[in-house]
Amino acid sequence: MTNQAILCEVALAKLLPMHLFLTDQGRILSIGPTLSKLLPMLSNGLHGVLANARAGQKPEPLEAIRKAVDKQTRLFLRVQQSADLVLRGHGVRVAPDRMLVNLGFGIGLHHAVRIADLDDADFAPSELAMELLFLQEANRGVLTELSRFNQQLASAREVALLEAQTDPLTALGNRRALETVLARALRSDLKQRPFALMHMDLDHFKQVNDRLGHKAGDDLLQAVGQVLRNHIRREDVAARIGGDEFVMVLRGMTCQTALAHLADRIICVIQDLSPPELGDLGVSASMGIIIWTHVKEETPMGLLELADAALYQSKRTGRGRATFWT
């Protein structure tokens, strides 16, 4: 086969759209149409367009090409205008002073297609580049859908967990949420801060349901829930643990005077919510308060029992008041 047949520009363009035909002195004789589309300035010479991408070697591209051709090793050339794009290839001598190099994209295919707007016509008929690119796009699409599905699943789990720990009537936490909070607050290995626990029960609440109906009772419980939200901090937790019983966990609060003032404010506001139709049997609130400083091991249930004992002391001594457990 003659050199003329090998170097027929039509054949080169058709079969090797990423070829580079040049002399040993660096003069460009022919550039494949796809390579020209990617690097339009290459027709002016290698300098400033391509560089040797092998680590620890001089960046001079012509020297790298000659070495790869003569030693029959792989060639790596970095595109200067896009530092993360490296062309890979090999070359042969077709004359004593002329070299034919065929380049490809390797794992940089997707990036090259994007920056040069390449399509199927820019690759040789036997080239699998576009098929691989389509496969990559399909794979990316599947991964995107899986990621979105996982995000939706995670969101659904968060919503389900929140609903499982929320009292549907007052939108406060429920008993499960309270037990979770207390279990964490009592863990000694986490070096948790001291906290106060307020156990509150509504006095004469049964009269509301009996005289005014359950709708009035539900409305009152919702109003009490809003009162508690208004009086605690963002870092605190309020929960309705059943019927007309509420519990608040106040992180870092150990001052008995401050806690007594807070309890009095809540009790006063709840008394103002009492329906006037109840007369002397108006709704009030009784509280039991415990300040926990991790002086000994305790369980959430044991702590609630202590606060409950203080609560019933408030009821025995007249209701509408707060008692500290000692």
C-alpha cells in the first residue's frame, strides 16, 4: 500500500476524524474534522493548544508525540483551553519525517461532546463513542431517578416519623416523642445539660366535655397547646401525653424561681381560657415540676412518676398551682 493511499485526506477524514498528520518539525499537514471542530486553532500549530499530559515530563507536545511514535507508547495530550480534558492516542511514522497520530477522548468523552457540541456525525462509523455516551446518559438518567426516589423516600420517612410522634389534636409531641426526648436527655454518655420537667394536668376538664360537649373540649385542648408553644423556647419540648395531660421538657433550666414564674404565667393564661359557663368549676391547671441535674441514674418513666407525684401534691393542696418535687 502506498503512502498516497494511506494519506488520502478523504479516507483520513472518514476513517480517522480525530487524526493529526504532521512533520517532525511540527508543521501540520492534516487535521481530522472532529479534532478541528474541537480545537479550531490547531491548524496554526501545536503550541498553546496542546501540551504533554504525562506527569513529570516536559509539556512540549511535539516532543511527546515524537517519543510516543518512535517508542510505540501511548500518547497523552492535555487541551490547554480545557485543563481537565486529556486526549489519548497512538501514532505511526508514514515517512521518515512524517507522523500520523490518531487521538480519542477516553473518559473525557462527555466533557468533549459538551464543549465542542459533537454529535454522531463527528465519529467514525466503527466508533463506539456515541453509543457509550448514550449509555452514560441513560445511566445518569437512571441514577438521577434513583436519587430523586431516595430523596422522596427519605422525606416520606421523615413525615411518617413526625406524624408518629405528633399529637394530631394539638400538634404538640405525643408520649412517644416525649419518651424519645427524655431517653436522650438522660443519657450520661452524651454529657447532657440539666433540665426541668413540668407535668401539667387540667383541673375540672371533664366538666367541659360533660356540659359543653367534646367539640368544646377539643377546642380548649388546642388552645392550651398554643399557650405552651407560646411560653417555651425553640429548644424546649412540649407534649400531650393523653387526655388533658401535658409535659414540658425545658433544657438547661435549673432556677427554681424562674420556673415558678413560668408556671404561674401558664396557669394564669389557662385560667383565662376557661369557658364562663362552668362557673365555680372553671378550668385551671395544676403542675408538678422536677429539676434534674443527673445526680443519679433515672429512666424516663421513673422521672415522669416523680413529676406526677409533685403534680398530685398540687391537686391535693388546692389545684391551680405548681409544686416542686424534692
